Amino acid sequence: MKKLTIFSGLAIGVVTVTYLLLPYEPEMEYRESDRVRYHLYTPASIKQAPRLSPDYTFSHSAANGQPDTSGVCFSGVSDTAALKQYLASRGYSFARKAPVGELWTSERNRDVYFTVISRVSPGRQVCLYESER
């Protein structure tokens, strides 16, 4: 039991020191291989999103007092059907078109909404963003 307490304390200490030493950026882009940022800043819903292409990056933003926004962008694709199916399977439905893409909301979770974006220039790219209200 004493070993478990020591191990737990060390693990908490390492995570805390890593978090404190990691430079915080109000807006950041990172890959899944950046384990620390990936685990600290990527919500489960974005981690579980279907991988539309092997070329993708994650992002996190909490700038200027705005709500947290996390996302994943896939390069080299333009079809959003798999992301829309994924959101529907999680209980979200299309709410409306927005200037940047499509907004998806859920009656069960009114604190979070998703935006699906398809860009064709400068390159084909599909993004899924989760935002808090």
C-alpha cells in the first residue's frame, strides 16, 4: 500500500510539473505525436472522430476570454459525410449553416456544439471543431 501511495504521488508530481513547464499558448496547433498537448487539450469527442486522411493536425484555442475550442483538420479530403455520421451517432443534429460551415447541436448537451468545415482552397481540407457555449 505504501508503494502505491508513493507511486501515485510521483505520478501526480510529474504530471503537474510537466503541465506547469509546458508553455501555454492561447492558440496552438499540434499533432497526435505531441503526446502532452494531445492528452491535455484534445477532448474525447475530437480524439474519437474518424480519421479521414493520414494527414491531420489538432488545434486548441482559448484566446481573449473566448470559450475553449478544439478541433481536428484533415488535409487532402473534401467529403464531410463521415464526420456528419459520427456527430449523428453521438446524438448531434444539423442546426444551421454558418458563414464558416455547418453548426451541429444536441438537446442532451446544450453546453457544446460542433462546427464542420470543408475548405477547397488553398488545398482540400475538412475540419471538425468542438466549442463550448
